[in-house]
Amino acid sequence: MAEGAPESTGDNADRTATVRTTHADAATVAAALGPDETDSMRTRVDGDVVACTVARPTTGGLQSTLDDHLVNLRVADRVVERARDHAAADASRTTAADADAAAVAHADSIDTFDSGDEPQTTDTDT
């Protein structure tokens, strides 16, 4: 046996775990996780659930991969929630700005300036 090589336990079966989490935008959260996934991970979306199954040959490897997945999951969920909050705030600001712009446009379209309101001046050389 090579030095530093793991000892064989005689158990060639992978250790597996599946993590299921619920999200308001599960598809976006799952897509955000994609770049960090390894070959030992399979993520799928079912409605509002993101399910990730991890299969690793060692318990320590399984734990490490799950820890990484949970951290990435939390970050992805927070980013999606913040993006939704900003989109909602932008939409309400846009709606308010559109209403203000419409009111200004309407006010500008009303001709309230009467030429009789202008002072009459005459330039003369003296």
C-alpha cells in the first residue's frame, strides 16, 4: 500500500445524502448553485423545492460537500431574495415616476398662459 493512501474499509458503496429546501424562486436558486456543483452532486427542482443529492466515497467527503452546498445555497437564496426586493422597489418607483411624469405632461399640455398676462413693453430710443 502506498504511503498516505487511505486504508480500504472493504465498503465500496458511496455515502449519499439528499438535501431538500423550499424557495420562493427555486429554479433561480438551483441555477445559481450550478457553477459550484461537482460530479458527485445532482440538483433538481420540483416546484418550489430544490433537491440536491450528494454521493461521496467517504463520510468526511460527504460532510465537506454538504457543508459547501449549504453555504452556497444560503448565499444563492439571499441573492435571489434581495434581487426580488430590489425589483419590487424599482417597480414601485417606476410606477410612481410614471404617474408623476404623466401629471407633469398633462399640466404642460394645458395652455394656461394667456398673452394678456404678459406685460406690454415698447422699446423706444430716447
